[in-house]
Amino acid sequence: MSEPTSPESNPHLTLVDHPLVQHKLTLMRAKATSTATFRQLLREISLLLGYEALRTLPLTDTVIETPMQEMKAPVLAGKKLAVVSILRAGNGLLDGILELAPSARVGFVGLYRDEETLKPVQYYCKVPSDLADRPVLALDPMLATGNSSVAAVDLLKEKGAQDIRFLCLLAAPEGVARMKEAHPDVKIVTASLDEKLNEKGYIVPGLGDAGDRMFGTK
């Protein structure tokens, strides 16, 4: 595996340092933050991260008529965006992204991490058709070991996806390096590149298990 990376050494890594993003992330990290507040903050921060992740969507021109005159104006080009939630925690980012892009097509990839091997196990995959013709935004709050994320991108590429962006709330250097090694063409957009993984494969300082905190299952 390559060395842990940084935005300077990996042009495919984007850190969103907007003050609102960093403020909301701090609230989410706090152990005392309630499940309801965590869920609401995740929805809010996903809008801000999505704005950056979708910055390079292709545009074309169309002719419209304003109340004043006819003009040539930009609109999104090609087929509609596909948004793929990596279950279950990816669903926490999904609603915010759909507020940004309400006509996007939605897919789901079900993976869980074997706690002994830290390897991903697939249990579900249902994604939009013709992914080859669509920009694809994959959602998962945590890029930790990178194994599940890489496996999800593997599946999306098997389904034909070519233009894939990966949106996460937090990333560990190990996960970024793993994704860069396996899929250097995939742009990662995140609110924070944290310090490291602990012995159990959790991001440190992190915020705990995003799914558990979102759904109140611990």
C-alpha cells in the first residue's frame, strides 16, 4: 500500500474546509450530541459536501426566454446523476444530496464489515441502469480501512460506471491511500482527513460508528 496521503500529494482528494462544514462536523464529533441532532447535522452537512462533489458536473447550453429577452443559458448535460448509497450509513447523506439534485437516480450497495477480518461482505446491490452514461456519486460517511469503499467502487465499475466521485464525512489516511491505490480515477470529497485508524479499524479521533450514531443502535 502507498504511504498515507494528503490533498497536496493526491489531487483526487478534496477537503471541504468551509466554516459551516467544520462547525457542523465538530458538533457531530461530540459524544454528547443526540441521535436526532446527529441525523439532522448529517443531512445539513451532506448538502455542503455535495455542492463541492458535484462542482464539475458537465454543462451544455440551451436557449430560454427570460421576462426581458431570449438568451443562451447553461443546463446540466447528459443523463441524470446517479447517487449510490453504501448501506446503511450512506443513507444519512442521501436525503441532503437529493435536495441538491432531486431528479437524480438512486441506487444502493449493501456491504458490511466482518469485524474479525475487516473485509467487506456484499449482501445487496441495486443500481440505476446505464451507469456508463451517468456521473455517479457514491455515499458513505466513513472512509476507514477503505476495503468496503473499494469493494463498492468495484461493483459500480462492474455495472459500467466510469465517472465516479466518492463523498464521505471523514477519511483516514489509510483509507485514502487504499482508494488511491485501487481506484486512482475516483475523486474523494470529505470534510476531514483524520489522524489514523485504531486497532479495531475505527477512525481516530473520528466520531464513532456513523450508522450507530445516526440510527441510535448503540
